[in-house]
Amino acid sequence: MKIKELIEQLQKYPDNLRVLVNGYEMGYDDFEINTQYISKIYPEPARWAGDYKKDDAGEYCVILSRKQK
């Protein structure tokens, strides 16, 4: 998803709604915004693995991460 697409989706909701991400094992958490260079990994990664990995030669992306406690 590109930033423009995310903004379009978020504009469908009232400005005062909280935005959360999935918690580590259960529940939901606030998030933090970071940037990272990434690249796509295996076409069919393991269930527990993400579709992307860190890669200094990859695409520059915005990452929405669960806030660490």
C-alpha cells in the first residue's frame, strides 16, 4: 500500500478515531512510525514470516510498528 492509498482509506473515518495495530500475541497496541529500506522476500513466505525484509539496497518505506513496551 502506498501513502496516498492509506490516506484515502483513513479519510473514510472520523478524525477522532484511535488507530491501533495488532498486539504481540493478543489485543491491540498504539504504533510508532519508522522508515526502513526493504525488499520483497520469498513469493510464499512461511506463515509466521513477513513478506519483506531489511535490505539497504531495497525500496525506502514507511513502517507502522507496534510500540515496544
